[in-house]
Amino acid sequence: MSAVAIKGWCPSALRPMRSGDGLVVRIRPHGGRLAPKQAAGIAVLSERYGNGLIDLTSRGNLQIRGVSDQGHRPLIEELSRLHLLDPDAESEARRNILVSPFWSASDDTCFLAAELERGLVMGPPDLPTKFGFAVDCSTEPALAGASADIRIERSIAGELIVRADGAEHGRPVSRTEAVSVALALAEWFVDSGGAREGRGRMKAHVGAGAKLPDALRSNVKPACMIAEPRPGLYPQGAMVAAAFGQLTHAALSHLAGCSQGLRMTPWRMIVAEGLREMPHCESLVTQADDPILRVVACSGAPACCEAHCDTRALAASLASHIAADERLHVSGCAKGCAHSGTAALTLVATREGFDVIRSGSTRDTPSQRGVSAGRMIADPSVLTGAP
């Protein structure tokens, strides 16, 4: 696989990232939720200052794509009016918080997420930009499989716990001390050498042998996680997806207009609050068995300067050939931006074609190299190794 430049940071609103289609401006909804007015505003701004396409990210954020250098400042001013900005780029970078979309008014999720946001404004300092928190306080945790370094969640007995990612057990906490313990755990991570050169993750730090101090650990097991959600109706509303996690501005505007609010998720889906039937709008995926949900792909060429192919066109062509319980990951380069974990089948674009990796990630050794997109489309058995 060809060498790539790993940036080690994610875009934000105040610190956008340049891509092949312009600036990528990431919006981090407070509390993991957009009010209808905010969602409608983002849709309008995406069309006015971007290319009308909005990414849903695995961190529960949205990204306006295709923003010009000249359009960034007025876009930021409009986002500020919608109360979607942080005081500065540093505090914005620290506010990496996943919030379960299945919260209820009585389960402490919203209270703890808001308190954690306030605590992160001033620190802890020196956290890696990809270091994140999960607030998952409903009786059935949903975020255990999502990327987060510190988790506020429930135990098997239903009590609140704070758990370091990678640790089997968590520390029981009261409602009033949960955030202070989570922030203390983040400070320990930095002080114990977990963050080096602006990078580092809790799971790797714990896995490498770092020992949690007695005050931050216990022997309480977290509750069992629910199965990864799919599009459908839930008590909170209608959960909808979009092909490759990319909405049109029209689809976002439609959801804003028919719901009581939008809850973001790490599965590149949105819960439209209050809906009792699935919405109908072009570009929304509303069927749980839609083959497009079996594939994941980065922006690809030409949207990304480092991609070697149009990843999404290939992934869409192959989706129906992937088993319903498996996943295909098509990556435009070796970074694997769209999916950092393993997949039943991973295709990594190179200048010579595609590397094929089975039951692994972009970091693993390919079983085949230099396979062309045309060959895979013409003969999908190449993917499965079938005769």
C-alpha cells in the first residue's frame, strides 16, 4: 500500500480541513442534538456556502462540505447565530462527546452531557484531538462499540459508572460526581504518558499496561450493550440513514421540518424526534435491510486529494453482493478514514488497483493486490474467493 500522510486530527468549525472539494467544516451539536431551527439553518448554509452535501460522522457530528476560503468566515458567523460554536478552537477540539440517542428526560444523560461540556471548556489541557467521551446512561447502553476513551454509563445493576475504554470494569459514581471523576481520569491519562505528540487513545494506553490509580478504578461491570441499531421506529422517533452517511441539504431540511429535533448517532444515522412513521425523502435510507447499509466508504476521489479512486461508486456497485451480516469497507487510501475497525472485506485503493483484505482492516496484510474495480464488478466472486 502506498504511503499516506496521517494528519492525526479531525476538522472542526473553527479549524476546517481542506479537501479536494473545498473546506470541510465540522459542526459538533451540543448534547448530541439539533433543534429544528438549527438543523434547518445548517441545511440552508450548506447550500449557500458549500456544495449542498452534509456528512454524518462516526463521532455524531455533521460536516458541511465544499466551503470556499471566502465563504468560511460568513459561514462561521451564521453558525454562531445558531449557537453551534465554541468559544475558541482549543475548547472546540476538547468537546468530543458522544451522547446516546436513546436518552430520556429521567436518565441523567442530558444533565451529565451538559456538565461535561462545561468542564471541558477549560481543560484538561493537552488531550489528543481525537480523545473523546461517551455519555450513555439509559438502562441499555448503546455506545460501547463506538469510539470513546472515557465512558459514563450504567452497570449491570443500573448504577452510574465511569469506565476507561479498554478496562473491563468501571468505578461507581453518583450523579454529582460522575463528570469530575471522568475529567480526573482524562488528567491521569495525560499525566501517565498516554498522550504523546498530540496523539494517543485510552484503550491502547491501558492495553500497554498503564495501571489506573485506586481512586479511579473498581470492579463494577458495565451493562450489556444492545445490538447496533438499524433504521426504523423507536420510542424516541424515527431513525434514518443516508448512503455512505452523506445527506443532501434538502433531506436535512425535510427532517428539520417534520420532527421535534434531531438526535445524532455514531452510526451515521439520525433520530428524528417524535415521528411515528418513517419519513420519505430522496437520499434517506429507511429500510433496515437496504444493501447500501452493508458497505462503508470514504469520500474518495475527487472529493479527497489523497484517494486513488471513486470509492462510493464501487461500493454501491458491490453492495448487493455482500452478505446481510457482513460489511464491505472501500478505502481510497491506506488511512481508512471512514472505518478504523475490521470488516469482513476491506478494499484499499492504490495506484496499481485494489488491495483485498479479508477479516481485517486497512492496516492488515492483503490476500490479493492490484485487483481492478472493473474485474470486481464483472466478477464479484473475486471478493469472496469463490471458485
